[in-house]
Amino acid sequence: MPDLSLGHRRSGDGSPSANGRSRTPLEPTVVTPLAAIADAVRGSFAADRIEMTGRRLRLLDTVDRRLTASGSRLETEAAEGGGKEVGGKEAGERWRLVDADGRVRAEATIRGRAPTLADDLPDGPLRQALEKAISIRGLVASPWIALTEHSTALRDAAGKTRCRLVARTAQVETTGEQRSAVRVEALKGYRREARSVAERVTRRFGWTPAAPDPLTALAPILWPEPGGTADPAVSDIAQPAGPGLRLVLRALLDAIEARSRGVIADIDDEELHDLRVAIRRTRSILALLRSRATDSKQADRTLERARATFAWLGQATGPTRDLDVHILAWRAHRRRTSAEQAAILEPLGRYLAAERAAAHAALVRALRSRRFRTALARWRAVLDAGDQAWTGSEALRRPIGELAGHRIRKLYRRAVREGTAITPDSPAEALHALRKTMKKLRYVVEIIRPGVPADRVRPVLRRLRALQQVLGDVQDMEVQADALRRFGLAMGETGLAGPATLMAIGAQAEDLEIRRAEARDRFAAVFAPVAKRNFGDKVRALAGTRAGDGA
Amino acid sequence: MKVVAAYNIKGGVGKTATAVNLAYAAARAGARVLVIDLDPQAAATFYFRVKPKVKGGGKGLVSGKRDLDDLIKATDHERLDLIPADFSFRNLDLMLDAEKKSKKRLAKLLKPLASDYDVIMLDCPPSVSLVSEAVFHAADALVVPLIPTTLSLRTYQQLQGFRDEEKIAGLALMPFFSMVDRRKSLHREVVDRFPEDHPEALGVQVPYASVVERMGTERAPLATFAPRSAAATAYAALWEEIAKRLG
């Protein structure tokens, strides 16, 4: 057997740079054959002959690396049979969800096209574990990885294995990036022995054999940090709004650009959701910066143009997102219903998928358009212009807290006015208008959140979110029910659905109506505490404004 | 989790070889297996090269004060762990007797292991005792190795009677013939006739083979050092049949 020429990488080596590539040479710091390591640390134990195994696999994770963040990894490799026909069926892939300590938490054989959503996995422990870990996020497969493992058992005088030394090297086949690690594998009931051997490794070689598994260490390279922050905020609410919020807007622009790339690649529906959140937050800040005293027409014109850009983007992203929500609702409904009923609803799923594909194509055209590129480049130039350029109006020079306080008071007053006017007979539009006001209010609060003591901001946000949840449910259910009827009509006219499917669509719309009515009934109880004076005082106190002022 | 006990009132019929080789076959088939060596002679423990010592002795095992997980030792085989025997297990009867609901004690102790193991294999001492009764209450199936002799069949009848007397619902008896030498006419006769009166009998027979004795020198399950031997193949087939019955 050839000597194993790999060793342990010191911590900090090979850390990924911004573009995800390793800054340091790939060679491990210590290049020691495993046999030599074993010989040096075995003490009174005897070391077996080194065994070598190799396999090819890929890793799966979400764009925002949820599995890596939760300390686990999802491996996939050809199921036994290597893709050949087994028992008349395609062998498929074996998926394994592995803990940080190498323990397989759940596994399943996947036949046919590999799913991207946990929802599409066959029923079982793997699906349950993934639903919890990645929710509705899509899975993206890494390139193929060659994993080589060298191992030896350290045995006592009776020949019983007391621990194992394992060296693993994982190499990305397309780029050659590799990570190696040596670990001492403890066996149940013999942990003390493994500890002693690990201590000897450290004493003899100067490194700790507890590095992350090479497959886990590859994750930052395979799934680079998502660009931009989803919810940037200001930490000092006393600083002038222009320079302070410029940085927040720039972080949001980073997120918009990164999420746009994700939307174009269409790897995960949530990329679009995150894009829309970044757009809405941008618009919320732009509204905050709207100057009352127009002492600088130039600054206002620039911001006005940006407002128009992001309003357009908000609209352009709407239809695809609406269809994503419809598809999510269809999936959720399919889960709740019987297998027979789910089969009847399949044509609706196909119809929604086709509609969504068309909407997404239109959205991709918009995101690749010159209008989009020019507008974003122009907006970046404005944001990069420096703090001086962001003090051109009265609003830009005012402290963020003061500006936010004014806006919070105004929005809260409006929300109370709109909410109080809502009666059981009010039209849906009234609740929708309140929802929009509440959303604006929440975004402003979230922007100044880090600058406000947590015990003041948390209770306010909790109540605002609870109200928004009810308002969201009322509107979403109504929109979905209307859309379902529309889809049903279109499918009926074009012959895409038979009577059974149309009846099932009708039943689903009825179900949504019932749930909408339930949410509508909850509104008064959730709104009442928001309208109370003491809650108003808490809201106003967030940005340091006087209690009892305003509303 | 299924609890399987290798049991016979009679000694020297191949109980330990059965427990060890079936456990290994189950682990090879992908199950997470724990062998519990209840026999103070500690033969299964010896086969797995583990020291016959348990923290707190038999009392530590049955009192429930010590976490059973602390007593588990990994063997050299993947997915196969062991709670070793201890010489103090010779008094396991007395220790069980000192506990409340002694007959159901073992079943209660094993319950928390359900999330960690798919199969628990009990290697039982011969004889009928309180330990055996506790095993009967804990097990889903008794795998009973029988040598094809009249005396051996008599002990199986005793076992059946005992099971019926105890009225243990859900305990399946799975007798099978071990150490079968088809050159002997008595063996042939017994083996061929037994299933007529005992439909519960397993179809696989383990032949008499000197290679089984080598387990003592190799200190490992048969399939690791003689994987192609007739006995090793028979144990693998036997597990397959048992697993099917257990469902």
C-alpha cells in the first residue's frame, strides 16, 4: 500500500476568501503517513495494517447553508448497483443525513429525478428530519467529491479494538479543492483510551485530532456565504440619517443583486421571497428619507428615481411570488388530503407549475434587462458617493432616531385609525390597507432595532407580528381562493382538468374561505391590544419620543 | 426494537454461538444490534474480546440506578454492541428478586434502548429461573437451538409447557436444529419429523461443524473468519428467516 501523504490542516489554513476560493496553498500543513502517526501514538496498543477505501459522493445543502449551519451534512451517492438496473428498477441514489460526529441520522434511497424540496422526498425519517432542518428551502447539489479514507485499529493485548485512527481526504473533482483531517474514533465504552491517544497525537505532532470532517470543511467552498444581509440595521440611532442609512441601503443592494442571481438561477423559491423583502426594506427606508422641507431638489430627485426603480421591481417580482405561494399552498393541501384526492389535484399542480414557469421567464427577462442593470448600477453609484453626498437634504441630516420616531408615530397613528374603523362588515380592502401600514411600521422599527434596548423593542415587534400574521392570513386566503377559482375556470375552458379535479379545486377554495373567515374572526382580538394607549406609548418610546405624544 | 433471546433449558446446545452469529448477521444486514450477555460464564463476551466486567455488577444492571448506556461496549464489528457478562450475574436471580415486579424488570430496563437499537439479542444462561422468566417477559421471540436428540426435544416440550403456564402473550417460540449431523440416522429422523408436530420450527438447520469451535480461538463471529463455511451461511439464512417472522 502506498504511503499516505496527507495530514492535518492547522485551523485557519485554507479559509475561503470572498469568492469562495482558498487563499492558501492546498497542501496540508503536516504531511505524515497515517502509519507513522499510528506508530507514534499507539502506546501499548498494536496497530492494524492501514486500510484504504474510496468513494464518490456529492453533498446537498440549501443556498443559505442551513444543513451546514445546523451541524449536519446531506450526502448522496449512487445506491448499491451503481446506477444499474436492480431488480428491474433503477438503483437510484442513497441519501444520508449525517451528524457532525459522523453518525447517520436518517437515510433513504431516492429513485428517479432527485427532488429539491424535502416535501418531494418519500415518507420516512429522512423527510421528517429535512423538513425540520431546511423547511421549504431548495437543495442544491455540489459537484462530485472523491472521498478517500485511510484507517487503522489500535488493539489491546486481547486483540480488542480500543479506538481507531482515521484519515479522510475530500477532494472536489471539478476544482481540485481538498480538505483533510485525521481523527481518533472513540468506541462506545472505550472513550478514555481514545482520549489518551488523541492527547498523544497533540503532544507528538502539535495538532488536535478533532478537526471538522473534511466534507464539512468543504461546505464554505461549495456554498459560498450568500451575498448581502437580509435585514441590515443601524446600531446608532443618533447618527445623521443620510450617512447611517446609506450603509443599510448598500447592504440591501448587495442582497438584491445576490438574490436576483439566485432568482435567475431558479434554485430556490425563497430567493425570490428574500429579494422582495430586500426591495420592501429599501422602499421603506426611501420613504423614511422623503424630505418634508425640500431644501435640496437634487437629493430628492435621486431618491425619487430610486423609489420608482424599486416600486417597479416590487411589481415585476409579484406574479412569480404569487404563484410560488399558490404552489406552496397546493403542496400543503396535498399533504393534508388523502392520496386519492391528491392524485385528483395533480392537474392543478401541473397548471400552476406551467403558469409559474411563464411568470418566472418574464421575471428573468426583467432581471436581465438593461433597465434593471442600469438602474441598479446608478443606484450603487449613488450609494458609493460617500457620506458627504448624503447630507443634501434636511431629512438626510436629521438623526435617524428622530426621523424614525416621526415616521413610527405617523404610521402608528394611521394604523390605529385604519384598524379602529374596521368592523365585521368592512371590505377586505380595509384590512389590506391596514396590513400595508403595519408592514411599513414594522420595517421602520426593525431598521432601528439594534439601537434600541431589546426589552423595549421585543414586546412591540411581537405584537405587531401577531397582528400582521392575522392580516396576512385573511388576505392570503382570500387571494388564494379567488386565484383558485380563476385557475379552475381557465383549466376547465382549456380542457386541462376534468370534473373531479374542478370539484376538488372548488373544495380547496371552500377550505380557504373557511380559514379566511376564521382568521377574520381573530382580527378584533389581536388588534385591540395594539390600539391601547399603553402599547402606543411603548411604540412611541422606541425612537426616544415622548410617551403620550402623537397618536 | 425487537428483543430476541437465544434460550434453551439445556446447556451445551449452541446458545452462545447462536446469539453471537445471529447478532452479527443482523448487524451485517443493516440493523443496530445490542447483545446482552446474561450468562455468568461470559462466553459471548469472550467471543467479542471484551472484559467480562460490568460497572456495579449484576446489581448495576438490574437496579436501574445506573444508565444501561454506560454499560455498553462497542465490539469490533459495525453496528454491533455488547453489554458484557460479569461473574456476579450468577446471583442475578437474587438481585432480580429484590426488585419490584421482578419478572417485568428486564423489559422495563430495555425500553429506553429502543431509539438506539433495532435488535437486542439476549444470550441466556441454561435452566429455568427468575432470570428466564424475566427474559420471557422482555423478549418478542425465543430462538431455541435444539440438538436432534430425544433429550433435547424433551426440554423443548418443558419449555413450551412453561411458556403456556406463564401465559406470556406475544412471545414467539422459534426452535431450530443446531449441530445437525445428517450422517446420523437419529438426527435425520428427528429433523425430518419435528416440523410435522411443530409448525413454529424454523426451516434453516445449522450443521455440526468443527469451524464453530474455532470461534473460541478466533474470538469472533463465524462469518468474519470462515464466511463461506456451511455453518456461517446457515446462521445468515437463519437470521433472514427470523427477521421475516419478526416482521
